[in-house]
Amino acid sequence: MNASGDELAPDVRAILEAARERPGGETRVSVDARSFPEAVAETEAAGRVPVIAEVKPTSPTTEGVREDDPVELAREMVAGGATALSVLTEPEHFGGSAESLRRIREAVDVPVLRKDFIMNEAQLDVVESDLVLLIARFVGEDLPALVEAARDRGFQPLVEVHTREEFTAALAAGADIVGINNRDLGKLEVDLGTFEELAPEAPEDVLLVAESGVQTVEDARRMREAGADALLVGTAIMDGDVRQNTETLTTQ
């Protein structure tokens, strides 16, 4: 299941190669996490759509760089109704940093997801967050151990999948928060049908997050109708007024 370099888009291959070389933290972290499932439930009880708004300065699939203070962006997203935030900590290709995540988590009271390309246990110790992304395609057979290691530190692991095989592996590893990525990391193409195809595989007690490709209110409704408990949205929020863009998606 672990993707070979030949199966990945060149940009993704470069990101993965860099991720393998990045060091871990010097000391083991212990996190008192804010509950993401509870935040989702509270949002739905208030009649809003649960959205994980992403602080993403740049990426290989977007143009330009957003140079606003990430803390101010985060605050505006929360003011717009974001249930949680996703913060990039990958420095070379996404302009993220562990320091940005630290500052953002101190400034807001919603759960914060660390979005990065974590390849080994030591990399979990770089910074505290409430959730941590583990990409099934990249970690392969190490997924169960990484899920356990994340939980041992207090993290809530969000396991990202794109195929039925990866979804099966995520469930076998004990994942109870699963992100279905509509983007194929081999071709960098987005198909919302990916979520629609895989979502029925989820047990009722698994919280599903639709990742990538939500650009409009119609896209958001489509994913929700297909079973998404929450939406992770980056570009559509970062492109323009982040507060207004977040509010548009959360108050449909």
C-alpha cells in the first residue's frame, strides 16, 4: 500500500522525500486535546455545517502566497464559524511552521489539526495540536503503530485515505476519524465522487471528513448529503475574505 515514488505526482514525490528527512521533536509531547467530535456535534446542534478551515499560506496546487499573519487568519476563520482549524506545518512546499501552529492554538479555542506529512513516531513530537494527520498511503504498514503512538500522546488521529484499500487499513488500525481525500496524489486530480464512493464503507461510529475539492456551497451540500460529518476546506476559504468565505460554507 505504501506508494512508490513512481506512483506520485512529482510535486508530491518531492514533498515526501523532504518529509522523510525532517527531524522529530527532542522530547515526547503530552497533549490535553480539545475534542473534535464534541465540536462537530455542537456545530450541528447550532444548525451550522462543521467546517475545518485551513490556514494554508501556499501549496503546489494553488497560485501565489498568502502573507497575512496566520493568527489573524485563524481568528477570522473562527469568527466566521469554523468548527476547527487545520494548520500546515510543512515548511518547504506549503509555507507552514510549527511556530505558526503554536501561536494559532494559543489564540483560538477550537480544535486545531496539524496537517503535515508525518512519516515516523518522532515527528509527532514536533508540536502540540488537538488532531494530527496521518496519511495512510504514505505510512503503509506503520499506520497502526502511528495511530497508537498519536493517541498515547493525547492526539486525535485523523487518518487520510483515498482508496477502498486504504479505508480498510484505516479501520483495521482503529481509526475513528477518517478523512477521505478527493484528490488523487498520483495525478493531483480532484473528484468529489471519491468521497461518495467510499463513504458508505464507514461504520456508524466513524466520523467522516471530506477533504479537497469543496469550492462552493453546492459542493458542500453534495458532500454532506453523501455522509460527510465535516468538511476540510483550504483554497476556497483562503482565496479572499476568510471570515466571509468560512461563514458562507458554515451557514448554508
